[in-house]
Amino acid sequence: SKNYDRSKILWAFQRNLKLSKKYDTPVVISSGANDIYGIKAPGDLRGFLNTVADPLYSKKIIETTSKIIDYRLYLKNKNVLMPGLEIVEE
């Protein structure tokens, strides 16, 4: 992108993060890689988030992805019939 376009994209990203923090909505950040060469390390993504948001909120955003994965793995347990309904044996 050109420099002006790049600055507008960063401004919009920062605005969206402010809105998501204000309304407490979950945010997931991804590199959007189409191939193996576009994959970014989590530290690189966190560094980018630290530049456009405060460090505590960027930590929360990074943790959101692992929480989603943990929840999905929990739903695949055999004792979970559907979200909120599970079989408990004593």
C-alpha cells in the first residue's frame, strides 16, 4: 500500500480496537496467511498490537484465541451433549 493508505488502515484498526475494548467484544488477530511464508509468530503479532493498543489489552486479545481453542476441545468431550448440557457421573 501507499503510505497514506497504510496510515488509514492503521487508523481504522486502532479505532476498531478502541470500540471492541469499549463494548467488551472478543477480538482475534491473525496474519491472514495464504501460504507458509505469510505466517507470523505470536510475538510479532503481539508487538504489532502493542503499537496500536495498550499492552494489557493486547495480552487479552492474544489469550482469546487459546480460550476459543480450549472451549472447542471441551465441546468435543464425550460427556458434553451440547453447549451447557453435559452428563455428570458420580
